[in-house]
Amino acid sequence: MKIVWEHSIYVGNAPVFCSICGGRSYPVRSKRNQLLLAVIYDKSGVVQGEACRDCVVAGASGIKARLQERIKSLQDKIEELQDLAIADIETPTLEQEFQIHQQDAS
């Protein structure tokens, strides 16, 4: 992985999500008043997303630790979703949906 500060390709100060920690990240304004983002490249030179300033400042060992934390969090979420997927699913009937819409119209 290689992280490079580059000019933001997005319009304005739009937030992005950090591919390392998953947190929201905003471009950094340079001394020349340009918006910069920390762009993540894989070993093949393909862009994999952006990194937040906190992750960049954390350095290589900090980034690895943050990635492990995020992997664990995502694995836990996958298990929760798998549990939901195997459970019976009950959705509202069309009559219940209609009643909700009627109440909204009143």
C-alpha cells in the first residue's frame, strides 16, 4: 500500500470515507488553497480509496492496527447479517402498508 497526497477530484469540501478506519474524512487545504486527499494505492498502482488524516499520521504500524480493528468490526457485522439472513422474515401485509399511508394522508 502506498498513500499519496493528491488534489481532490471532488467538488468542494465533500467528505469521503476512509478506506482504512471507515471514518468520515475531509480534504486538507494546502497553503496554496488547494484541497488535498490522501489517496491509497495498492501494490499494482490501483486506487483503493482515500485515507483520513488521522490514519496517515498513525504511520505504517498504526495503519496496520486500524486495519485489523476494521476487519474485526466488519467480520462481526457479517456474522450479524448472516444471523438475520437465516432467520424467518415477516414483512407488513399490503393492508398494513395501506393503513399507514392512509394515516399519513389524514
